Amino acid sequence: FSLATAIFMTEISPELGKHFVQPAVEIFVGIPSVVYGWIGLTILVPLIKNIFNLRFGFSVLAAGIVLAVMIFPTITSLAADALRSIPKSYRAASYGLGATRWQTIAKVVVPAAVSGLMTAVILGLARAFGEALAVAMVIGKMRAFPTSLLAPTNNLTAAIAADMGGAMEGSEYNIALWTMALLLFIISLACIFAIHFLTAKGGKQA
């Protein structure tokens, strides 16, 4: 959805994207995560409960939808910037060879901007990995591995934030919390290295 919106903003209808879609996306970027969590708690959780006839609507599915909505504006904005950075001469050359607009987008613009698009996706996912509050409000905070998308569970960031202060120093649970923090750090580090790799690769291709 993010990549499709970015393509619409830059290639399909630039004027509408510039004056309507982009301002709306930028507004969503500035919304605090607690607002997303509250909307998910009051609207999404009861909706999932009623649709799937569950006892509670708190679930991995609810958390995933909230995170998807949260990272949508971030990926869309960065992807649109990556598409706009492609020189207009690429498009003109494609049209000069007889390509249609859709062929130009699919065969020229998107492949040329692929490193920037992947960077946008990774940055959006990195934000999702580190989110605690919004996810904790809709995931159920149950200390159990989920058996399905409709099962409640807990997320690493919320567990660390909630229990780190009360865990006894040197206890097994304290060590487990530090291990969870190390896992999050490794994931974030992997995202950073992936972004640097894609950026360097895109620079060499240019």
C-alpha cells in the first residue's frame, strides 16, 4: 500500500499527490503512537472480537494492523522521495522508445529507485520493531507464545519496559530481559547495516 501510494503521488497524479495526498501522509507521521494504540483499543479490538467471535479481541492480528498503519506514512514519504530522485531524462528516454506510462514505471522508474524503496521499507520496519506502547495496548500482554494470529501475546519492547525496573539484579528473569534487549539491539543493527548496504549499492549503480 505504501509503495502504491508513493507511485500514485509521484507518477500517476503528481498534482493531486502534492496538494492532497502528501499533506495527509505528513499529518499521520506526526501522530503520537499512543493515539494509534487508543484507536486500535477502542475500534479495532472490538471489531476483531465480533468478526471472529472471540472472547477477547486482543491479538497478534490487532497489533500487526496497528503497526502497519503506523509505518505506512513513513514508508510512503521515503518511497516518494526515492521515486522523485530519479532523473526525468530516464522517463523521457523510455517514452521516446515507445513505452507506455505503466511500462515506464514498472521497467524504468521502480528498478532505478529500488535501493531507495528498500531503504524506506527497512526504516519503516525498524520503527515497528522498536514500538512498545501502541502494540502493548492491543496485543493482550499475555506471557505466552501465540498459537495463531488471533491469539494474544506480548511484545519484547513492552515486556522490557514493564518489568526491567522490578526484576531482581542477577536473577534469571533479569538476565532474560537483558537477552531480549540484546535481541532488539541486534535487529536494529541489522537494519542499519542493510540500509548502508542498499545506499552504497544504489550509489554505485547511479
